[in-house]
Amino acid sequence: MKTTLLGGGFGRKAEADFIVGAVSLAKVVEGRPVKVIWSREDDTRHDKLRPLEAQHIQVGLDADGKIVGWRHHVEADSIFARTMPELFKEQHGHDDVVTEGARFNYSVPAHRIEYLRQDNGLAIGFWFAVGVGYTRFGIECMIDEVAAATGADPVQLRLELL
């Protein structure tokens, strides 16, 4: 067996625009199989980029420097508003794909996630990752900030929060 080092489809499989080319080609060759492969350049040119995101994280500490509250505010365009408007409406304007990763496994007594849609009029999508990458980066940066402010070891702080 030969492993083809083609990479993953990432979020590209969620869009159906590439099917048009395959169907058009299949009509021309009538009855023969068709396989369309986009180059990396084609994929980049035609795909939807993921949303630009702003995050604001506030952490409350008790007298001992322990985290007792966490507020994670995410502001970004919505993928669901374009790709699944009914689901977006059902979720009262919350986009789980954009905010995923803000839910974490750390033990924090009060944890709040807020999402505000910033509609820039762009057709954004799932390309090359969604919320987990940047929300987790924000979370881990904040853990480092808390460790620095309280004089705690960052690894030990994380272990205590698990």
C-alpha cells in the first residue's frame, strides 16, 4: 500500500462548489468515471477563509491566587450563519464552530463563554481549522498570565486545574 501525502480536506469538504466541475466533466465524458483533483493553489483560491476573531478573557482570582471565575468573550463572523442558517437561528445566534475550544477541561467554578457576531459580509468557512486553534491559544496564554501574576509554575497550575 502506498501512502499518498496529499494532506487532509480539513474544512474544505464542507463546501460543495467543487462538485460543479466534476458534474460538468461527467456530462461531457458520458458514462465514464471522473475524478477531479484541485491543486493546492486552486483550493486556496476558491475556498472560504476562517473568520478573523477577537477574544477577551477575564479571570477572577481569590485571596490565595486560585482561579474562581473565567469569562471568555469571542467576537467573530459566523460560519453557521452562512452554512447552516436554521441551526444558527435555533442556537439563538451562537456559533459553536467559531467558539469551540472555549469549553475546556480545567476545573473553574464559574466559567462563562460569550459570542458576539461581527458580520463583515464575508463568506467565511471551515478552512484549515476552526475555533479550537485560536480559542485554546487564548486560554493557554491566560493560564500563563495567571501563573506569572501569582508566581505559580505554569505546568503545576495546569495540573491543579485538571
